[in-house]
Amino acid sequence: MAGTVSNPAQPANTAPPDSPQSGDRRTSTLLMFCAFIVIVACVQIVVTDLLMPGSANSSAHRRADQNSAAAGQRDSEHESSSEQLAEVSMGDFSVSNTAAMRNVITHVNFKLTALTSSSQASSLESQIKWNEERFREAVNRTVRNANIDELYDPTLETIKRLILEEANRIFGRKVVIEILMNDIRVIQQ
């Protein structure tokens, strides 16, 4: 029996070395991976909720709500007295804007009209003549500082609102109800 090699006997109660510890390690790695995926998904949901335009937390959504509420309030205030309103011409304007787009001069031409009550129309006409240059300067400043989105807004809500605020500030009281802009031409060079 010189040529037989005997294998050493292994104890019966020992398991292969990788079995129990390897299963625990795989399970914990899998759990950590799943937790990571859940956290990333939650962060994406929160960020999407905050940044989407339909979100209640979005500042653009709040501004749109405020503008529509203000327009609705103006409409309801003057709906019953629409026959008593008068239009007063505030002049023709031609303004150059260099702030809207870089390296582009934007020329904006328009006619401005104020909507006021019939009883205050003559007072507004005299106020416009009396404060003509201050009012023209305020309108020029407003249009020159407008960005490209405000200039190409179909309703021109932001520009009209700013001109309305300036007009009522210059004329000393809330005599102007609404601003109308007509014959608008925006030309870029």
C-alpha cells in the first residue's frame, strides 16, 4: 500500500466556507441597493413637485394666479359700469430696448390709451398734459427694462401693469383703470 494516497477526512459538521457569510453579505448589499433606489425616487418626486409649473409651490404659478385674480377683480369691479368708462389717448411711443437681447436693439412702437371713468376723463386729460414728460419717461423706462418674453407676450400683461402703476403714481390717485396698447410693432436690429 505504498502507492495509495489517502485523503484526509473532513469533519461532517463544517459547511463550505462561502455559504453562510456570503448569503448574509448578498442580502445586506441588496437591501442597501433597494434603499438607495427608494431614496433617489423620493428625491425625484419632491424636486419634480417643486419645479413643475402646475405645482402650488411654483413661483410662476403663484404669479399667474395673482395676475388672473387681479384681472378678474378689475373685470368684476367695472362690469356693471362699463357704459360709464372713457378712453383717453396718452400718446404715441417709440422706444429702443437694448436689455431684451444681447447685441440686438429692439425697437418698440405703440399707441397708449388709458381707460378711466367718464367723470374723470377730463381730469386725466389735463393730468397727462401737465405731467407729460414725467409720464413719457416712466413709460420709456418700463419698456426699455422689459425682457424679451414681456415684449412678445400676446397680452403684454406685465408691461401694461407696470405702466398702470406708474401712471397712477404720477397722477397722484387711481384715476387710470386699465392701460390699452395698440398698433404695437416690435422690430429687432
